[in-house]
Amino acid sequence: MTRKPVNKKIETSKSASQKIGSKSKAITKTTPKKMTKKTTPTKSSTKRTLKKPMDNLTILKNSPYLKQPTQDTASKKQLTLKELFEKNLFSQKDEKMEIVLSGQYEAALDLMYEADAANLYPILIGPPGIGKTTLCRYYAQSRAKITGNDSFEWITFDESTKPAHLIGSFDPATTIQKGFSFDAFNPGPLIKAMLKGGIFLANEINRATEYTQNSLLEPLEEKTLLIPHIGRVKASNGFFFIGAMNPSELVGTHRLGEALKDRFNVWIELDYPDKKTEMKIIEHNNPYYKVDESTLEQIYLIINRTRTHHQVQTPASLRSGIALARLTGVAQK
């Protein structure tokens, strides 16, 4: 008599477990579908993840700025350090420069020609990165075509620049053997330009100390320079001295002495170029990665805004515009 209720209870528990099991099955059928939608990545996103590194490698491989082979193109032989040095030794006569000559740059170049013809010494003044050095190098190249004299020496001054860097120095070993003679003397760039009747560019001249600046007074006034233990040398005809400097209020500059300032007869002031000229320069210096006109316009607006905003202490230079154009061109390629 007591077994029947037990069987009913067992049957009841079985039916309940079946109901629970059917519900759990229904749940397990629907749950994976929801999870797959959230977690399973799509094919397109997988492709983008795999393709991105390949694009970067391809861009780097095809960059024209990295094509500097260290092998001989004929024999495929690896070049030594000496061979690389001889191969890459800079020569002014081999350089062919093309620059944008419009606006203030054309006027500045005309003034340099006139100063040279009148036997006067010019100095270019302007903010960093507007092309002062490039303009001087271009003038040296143009002058060489006219005169046939391609002698062009230049040095970028800083606080560590000493008169010996300009004049030259004696080789200790040769001096012991031959004494203080010209054979033991290694002439500096200023002496070379004076003897050859060439151009000497004193780049960033107001970064030099007063001690170094004073060594320029004699060659600028008398066209002579004293070499210790040898004697005083006189500059050959055609010697042309050009100075270039940033505004004196910038950090790292020194005030030019009044005596030195008085020896520069032609002062050429340069500023940031006008919009049309600056966009031409940016485009000219980006030959491999072209950008469209609207992008150039945006780049100019960005860098020009830094020059007019009162909270920007150091405005963007021409170099910044060129860099933005190159990066944009690479990204769009």
C-alpha cells in the first residue's frame, strides 16, 4: 500500500525534470546565436587587420627617400666605408638646385647680385626655416655659371665655433717635422674662400660668441686675415662674404657687435612668404608624394594659424608645411 504514492512522486519528479530539460534546451538553442553576433569578428574586419601592416611595409619599401644602395650597381659588391665616403663626398659643382623664385625671394636674389657687383657684403635676416641658406646656396650655384668659379665655403656657427674653425690649424705631427710652415697648415673654410676668390657663407652668424665674431672684422674690412706663424694673406678678387641670421630675440642668439654690423652694407630682411609662394614651395619640395590643391590649402591654413595666434610662442616654419605635405601624401598613397 505504501509503494503507490512513491511511484507517483517519482513520475512527478521525472515530468518536472523533462519540463526543466526542455526549457534548458530551448535556452541553449537561442543563447549561442546571440553570442556569435557579439563576439565573432566579420571577414572585413579581419582583412583590415591583416592588410594594414602589409601596406606600411610596402610604403616603406617603395619610398624614394630610402633608395640609397650600399652596393655597387654593376658588380653588386658591398661598398666599404671609404668607398661610400668617396661616393657621397659633396661637391658644389655637382649640385643642381631649383627653387621657387617669386615674391621676396626674387627681390632678395636681385639684391645679392647687386651687392656682389658693388663689392659689398650682404646679410640675410629672417625667422628659422624660410629658406635663407637655400637661397645663398642657389646664388652660389648661379654665380658659378657666370664666373666659372665654383668655390663656395660655408659654416653654421654656434657657441662652440672658434676662430680656428674658420682660419684653420696646424697638424701637430707635420709641424714637428717641418715647423710652422704652410705644409703643416690645414686651411679653414674662410681662408679657402679668400684664396680662391669664392663665396663664404657665415650661417647663423649671431649664434657665435663675440670672441669668434671679432675674427671676422679684418676680412670684412681689409680683405686680409692673419695666419699665426705664417703671415697675413689677402683675399683674391671675387671673394664674397654673405651672412645669415635669425632675429636677435630668439633663444640661443647673441647680439652682433656694432663694428661687425657696420661691415655688412646690405641688409636683406625676409619674412614668411605670401600664401601663393608658400604653397608653391611646399609643393616643389614634395615631388614624390603629391597632394591636391585643397589639401595644400588646409596645410597652409594650419601653419599660418600658428603665426597669428597670440598663444603660440614658436610658429610653424616652412619646414613644418613641407613635413605635413609629405606625411599627408604618404597616407593618401
